[in-house]
Amino acid sequence: MCEVVTSEVHGRKNAAMLCDDVKRVLYFFLDGSLGEQKRQHLEIHLSTCADCETRVTIHRRLRGFLRRRLVPMSAPETLRVRVVQSLRAAQ
């Protein structure tokens, strides 16, 4: 378990993320879609929590493995047409 760390981001004192917070935002972080402030809080937390740093490392490796092993596939054109027709009918 890790300790609560406070940090100063943009001149304001903030409580850094907790382990449960990291679990909630991990995929956004790995996708690069996490907001700047939350990303900073997450990085501060990772610098003080070996368990969460390990979790992030495992997920990065897993994502890399899957990207290397899985063949990219596209949906058939007929599926796209059916989805568009369904969306238009729902409007």
C-alpha cells in the first residue's frame, strides 16, 4: 500500500492520486488521452508507489504484446452500411 503524497501543480497544492484512482485512469493514461493535470498526478503517484508502477509496466507490456501479435482487421463494408442505415432510421 502507498502513502498519500501532496504535490504542487501550477502553484496549487493537490493530493496526488491514490492506487484506486490509478486503476480507474490507467487506460486513458496509456492511450495518451488523460488530461495534463491528472497525468501529472498519476506520474507523481507512480514515483512513490512500486505496486502501481508495476501495474502500469505490466499493462504496457501486455498492450505491446497484443499489438505485435494481433492482425489488424477492418469491419466489412456491408456492416458499415447497415450501421449507417440503422442510425439514420433511429433519427
